[in-house]
Amino acid sequence: MNASDLADAAAPTGSRFQLVSYLPTYAATVFLLLLVWAGAPGRALRFTRAWHTAAGLGLGEVVLIALVVTLVAVLSHPLQLRTVRLLEGDWPRPAQPLTRAARHRQQR
């Protein structure tokens, strides 16, 4: 393995990038849009309203949503490794006291 192999693996064009970045970003976007269009901040969700809203979208609006989601996926790609490490407990050095306190609380 050389440096060009690593660069190819990190490039936002391969099948791994599509599986790890595009697919979850599109799924989350569709889920959130569906909830908002159904009236999620309110009390009653009506998915028929979401269906009518989605059916009423024009081609330009669908393309705009797709471009924004793609942009979000590409921009968030460099942050994914750090986010996973953070969720696994690899906190930055300034947060070490918080990490020790959390471990102490779990051991009690």
C-alpha cells in the first residue's frame, strides 16, 4: 500500500464514500423532510400531507435538495473519522477531566 492508494480510498468518489457518506445523508434527509412535511413540530402527524408536499415538488426543487444533500455529504466527510473516535470515547486533551469523571461515575 502506498500513498496513492490511501488518497484513492479517502477520495469522495468511490463506492465506499457512497455507502458511508451519501447513503446515510440521503436517508436522514428524507426522514427529516418527511417528518417536517407531515407536521412534526406540531401535535398530530399526517403523512398524507407529507405525500402531497413531496408529490408537488418540481424538478428544480428535487435537484436542489439532491445538490444540498450531496454538498453536506462531501463537506461532512472529513469530520466522520473524528466524530466516530469522539463517540468511542477518544476525547480531546482539554476534555480529559470530564472523561475521568464519566468513567468514575460508571464504575460506581
